[in-house]
Amino acid sequence: MSGSLRVLAPGVAPGKHDHFDLELGDRVLRLRDPRRFGAVLWTEEPPERHRLLAHLGVEPLSRAFNARQLHALTRGANVSIKQFLMDGKRIVGVGNIYASESLFRAGIDPRKPSRKLSVEEAKRLVPAIKRTLLAAIRAGGSSLRDFVGSDGASGYFQQSHWVYDRAGQSCRRCATTIRRTVQGQRATYYCPRCQR
């Protein structure tokens, strides 16, 4: 995704795609959103009850997200497991990059029908998602275009991708050539040997 929330000193002039400032004493929280996907909302009710958030799925870094829950969620789902992971109505925050990386870590083919995910695969996939997201957070995210963190610095997770954006390169685990396919109009990267 593009855009950012940055913490700045007061008085920094807004740029073309800066749409909102929240003044916090000696700092400003600024929303930069070139593609206008973001929103700033004010509510007095609990945020999880807001009409734009109430339909969202489970938070993958919470204790509530476990193998039993993932397996139950996939029953009857008629999309690939990668597309399932990216559906914010089921699980929030697992975007394209992190879905590809998590499926590699779990050894699961991203094209697998989600309804056919086994309990054992769910037991591998849940910790893989959590490890992937935590590693990405520690690295500051993936800066592929213009993403920056709240301090304005680029993320570095892209330097350790196992499969994402590595089509035609050797798998870092087995040396098989990484492949690329398109699922739901999004690029998917996988190792045909490590992910079955």
C-alpha cells in the first residue's frame, strides 16, 4: 500500500498528498495518502463497533487467532488460500506480500483451495503468519514504492523476502526457480518445490 502516518514537528508544510494533521502538543500526526484509500474517523463509541470496522475479521497477532479458528473459517470458502488470507472480512492485515511470505514459511501452495486446508496445515500457517508479520514490523515494513514508517524511514522487510517479487530467482531454501502467477488480479510468488 502507499501512504503513511508520520510524526512531524509542527510547522512542516503539507505536501500534495497530505490530507490530515492531528496536532499533539509538540508533534503533528500527518496522513499522507496519494491513492486516497485511507480515512480519518472520529467516534465516541468503541472503535470495533464503528460501521466501517465492525465487519472486519480477526486480528492475526491476537491470541484469538489460532489454528482451530483458521481451520473453521476456511470451511466452505471457495477461493484459494492466498486470496482467503487477504480477505479483511476474515483476517485483517495480511496483505499480498505477507500472504505470499506466510504461505512459503508454512510450505503451502498459494493456489490450494482454502476449503481443503487441513488442520495440520492450519497449525503451520498460523505461526507462519505471526512470524512473518512480526518480522515485517521489526524491519519497518516493505518499502516497494513510497511506503515509509511514522518516522519517515523506509522499511527493509523486502530485503529478506523468501518469494515475493523474486520470480525467476532461486529459492533461498532449495534453489528451485521461484514462480509467479496472478490470483484475484494480484501477483503471487511461490516455490513449486517447498510449497505443495
